[in-house]
Amino acid sequence: MNRFAGLRLLGPYLRPHRGRVALALLSLVVAAGTVLAFGACLRALIDRGFSHGQPAVLDYALASVLVVAAVLALASGSRFYLVSWLGERVVGDLRRDLFAHVVRLGPAWFEIKRSGDVMSRISSDAQLIEQVIGSSASVALRNTLMCLGGIVMLVVTNPKLAALVLAIVPVVVAPIILFGRRVRALSREAQARIADLVSEGAETLDGVRTVQAFAQEERAARHFSAATELAFGAAIQRITRRAIMTTLVIFIVFAAVGFLLWIGGQDVIAGRITAGDLSAFVFYAVLVASSGGAISETIGDLQRASGAAERLSELKAEPPVIVETDRPKALPQPVRGAIAFDEVSFRYPTRPETRALDRFDLAVAPGETVAIVGPSGAGKTTVFNLLLRFYDPEAGAVRLDGVDIRELRLRELRRNLAIVPQEPVLFTATVADNIRYGQPDATDAEVRAAAEAASALGFVEALPQGFDTHLGARGVRLSGGQRQRIAIARALLCDPAVLLLDEATSALDAESELAVQQALDRLMHKRTTLVIAHRLATVQKADRIVVVDEGRVVDVGTHLELARRDGLYARLAELQFNLSAAAS
């Protein structure tokens, strides 16, 4: 059925566990069959025991009931364990695959997506899938079997009354179909509002210091409250439709049971059927009615899960922007670190009207230190983004040691590069884990040596647990200079052929800047280094300075050469140094 089409996502995840699926289905069939057997026990008890006054038949009926109850209990317990195991396993695998896919999509995709929405899908939507596999689907199947089995037993017990039951079925099914489509659409809408709610909360908590610094707590709370109300409204719409559907189905089903009971009672009085036949028929009719009601309930769960599965399928179907070649080349060994940008042009997907780089040319020799300067928006960071292959150029090529980086495996390219950003990202882990992030198998001695070379050993050893100290979210327990030195130690441990420095000292005080600069000097020694610089005082040691403006190289030279020319660099230098002099 189309309204459950989204659940096809689960097929590949259930297939490896087909043995457990078969056992769960077998347990479900046995449980449904034992429930149906109660009707036969009931008829024998009334017709042979009560009517004929035979105590032996009562004993036999009691023994039969105990056997059926034991089988039902074992089958139901087995079914519960198996479907619960399948639910947890499938959702675990699904979340793993989705997250592994998302982290490979690249920065371009995240420019237009909110990370909170992504995590809402992976957590909340996947939880609905777990509920379906671990509960709703098996409940729906069990009640479907009991409903169909009950109808068969109704026909066997009394064909005339069974015909009346079958005539009522379309009346029961109609509201399920009519309301079901709308419930599914509303379920999708409710999940989308939950994703917005999670995104709003996550974004606020990530920037809680800024929120508090500007005294915007009440405003943030109002925004979250508004998102909560939207989610509540969408959920209430879904619940209302589902409640109406459930109410109609249950009323129709049980009204029909009462009507059948009245007709059957007339037949017993007239002697056309026995009391045992009527009792068994009523049992099966109630079974069919309750099963039908349960099915209407679980259909709502299945439709919610189908909407969630569609959202997960959309996420899984997102194509990665950066695709590795089928026949990758290998870098010449040892990697020397020669970099070349050949006539590179590029536009960001979110700003297609503006070229970030326009026929950009740059060649960097192995071991050379090149500083890239220019006004904001000139394209400096774009150079790093393309070299790391976060994006591919629309024209031209970027080469490492003469090989187009599009022909390399991403892992091989990036393990030969290391970046120290202006705002280093630290994870909620220990100092040691953060330093060895790029080299997870590094020894404790190597981690310690990297920290020492990054001028970080002193403050690390002063922490409560040293290298085993947890740094909190985003390394909040460290100062800016300390976070920067941890990032440098991380880069040192990777021992890259090419080092990328994105103004690694611009936000530091004088003492921290001196310590970080000494660490950077050790890190830059005898390796190719590209330095993005906003402060010209930090680039005077560079072998060459490349001046970039509007995505193009407009000048190249040393600090003294460029300062003597009446160009962009001279104007930037005059502005900065005059401001510095005035400030001092």
C-alpha cells in the first residue's frame, strides 16, 4: 500500500536477520492460533459440560485451557523478545549508516541544512521505526491473523451470522482508509515540527554564552516556546484525526457485536443453534472486533513510522557533493608538499552570483612558507577549502605533488594536510583524545611529545587529571591560547606534508601569542605551509606573500618588496601599522 511505502527502507536491514524474523512470525502464528483455540474449548465446556452435567468434561476443558495458556505464554514471550531485538538492531544499524552517510556529505550540504534537523531525524524518526518493528508491526500482524482466523471460525460455527459479520467489514474499513491518508500526512508534518524544535534548542544551547551576554534569555525562551507550540499543534491535529478514526471503528465494531448477539439469542431460543455455538460465535465475534480495533490503532503507528521512514530515506538519498574517483591515483612517495592552483574558478553553492575565486593561479614549492593576505571576502579561506577538497572548482585544477587532488582518495589527500584554524574545534573528550584525533593509534609518549612541541605540556600537566582531563563541550575548560596549542599539538602529531594556518594567533593576548607562535615555528619547520593572515605583522617571516583580492592574485613578493610598491598590500600595511602606532 502506498501509504506504507516509506517502510520499504527497512527491507535491507531486516534481510540479514531473516532467521529471527521467521522465528518471530512463527511465534506470532502460534500465539494467534492458541487464542483461536479458546473458542473450541468454550463451546465444549458449555455444550458437553454444563448442558449434560459431565464433570469429566470440565476436567478435560480445564486441562485444555492450561495447555493452551502455556503455549500462548511461551509464544507471546518469544515473539516479544524477537521483535524487540529486531527493532533495536535494525534501528541501531540504520542510525549508524545514516550518520556515516551524513558526515561524508561535505560542508556545502551543511550550509543549507541545520544540524539539529539532521540529528532529529536520526534520533526521533528512527525511534518511531524501532517502535514499529519492536511493537506495532507484530501487534498489527497478530491481530490481522486473529481477525482472519476469527472470521474463518465464525463461518464454520454459523454461516448465517458470519455473512452478517462480513457485510459489516466494509463499514469498518472505510474510516480507516479515509482518515489514514490524512493521518500519514499529519504525522510527517508533526515530525518536521519536532525537528525544528530540536534545531532551535540545540542552536540556542550551543550559543548560550552569547545569549546570556546579551541578556536574551527571555527571547530565546519565547522562540523555543513558539517552536514547542507549533510542534504541539501539529501533534494535536494528528491525534485528533486518529482519535476520530479509532472512535468510529470501535463503535461500529462493538455495535455490530451487540446486534449479532441479539440475532444469535433469537436462534438459541428457537432451538436453531446451541448455547455453546452462540458462546463460541460471540467469542470469535469479540475477537474479530477487538482485533479490528487494535488494527485501526496500529495503522496510525505504522503511518507515523512510514512518514518518519520517508524522511530518513530522503536523508539517506542525499548524494555526496564530493565523490571519489573509481580509479584513484597514489601520491609519489615521499610526499614533498608541492601545491599548485591552475586557473581555478569557484562559486559557493549558496552564493552562485559571486565568484569566490576567479582564474586563481598559485604555485608553492615543497618546504616553502607562503602567506595569503587580502581584505575580507577576497577568497583566502576558499583556497584552504578547495585544497582540503571540501568543494571542487568549477574550472581549473588543484594539484598536490603534480597530481590533481580529484584523482586522489580523500583519506590520502587529507592525511597529508593538517589545519590549525582560527577557532580550533575541540571535542567533549580528554586532552589526549583531542590531541590524537587525527592519529587515533598514537602512543601516550607520542601525544606527550606533540604537546611539548606545541608549548602545551606545562598547562596540560597542571590540569586536575593531566592528559586524562575531560575538556567539556568545545574545550570550554581551556583558554583561547590553550585551545590553540592543543590544535597545534594535534597537527604536529599528524606530521603532515602541508600545513594550513588560518590566522592561528589573531585572537590571542601577547603572552599566549608568543607561546603559540613558538609552537608554530616548530610546526612549520621544513614543511610546506600556507598561512592566511589578517594581521600583517604575523606574515613577515614568510618566504613569499601572496596578495589576493576579488578571488585573484594581484601581487606576490616579500614584505619589503610589497611595502615599497604602491599596491593593495602597501595600503593594508599602512592602515594597520598606523592604527597600531596610534593605539600605542
